[in-house]
Amino acid sequence: MAFVVLENCIKCKYTDCVDVCPVDCFYEGPNFLVIHPDECIDCALCVSECPADAIACDDEVPEDQIEFIKINAELAEIWPNITQRKDPLEGADEQNGVAGKRQELIR
């Protein structure tokens, strides 16, 4: 089991989750974060820290977001590791909760 970053992180990229991760398993892209499934220790500390409510256990990912399990695994292999909190993207608060952001993911 591992945790997965979901669609609502796109264009928000809050990094509160990064600060609490004891194993530094977050990876950063231009407008999205991902969790490396082989590095995540299932501690769940990140879940409650995410202001966008965009992290779920892989066995609890909503059916319409199952593809994010694969997206997290693939992008964690190519994006750089992030270990410290940064400011969210400009306009993050306005993007939080906006539906249909999947096509906005910059790989």
C-alpha cells in the first residue's frame, strides 16, 4: 500500500505534506506533486496536512481517479525529489476544488 496524490493538487501544489513526510517520498513537477509508491511507508501523516484534500491511500482512490496511481508512480521516477515546504502556486486557493483539472497536468 502507498498513498497517492490526486487531481485536486493540479495547479495548487501546496507542499504542507512535504514538511511532515518522514521518508521524503514526494516529487515535484511544474504544477503537481506525486508520491513515490516504493518509498512511501504508509504513515498517513501527509493526508491531514493537505489543504486541498488531494491525498488518498491507493486502495481508497475514487474510481474516477484510479489513473493517478499510475501517474504518481511514473512521474516519481522522472521528477526531482522535494524535501522542504514551498509556497503554493499562484492562484492555488482559487484552483482548490475546481473539477476537471486533469488535462492541466504538466508532465
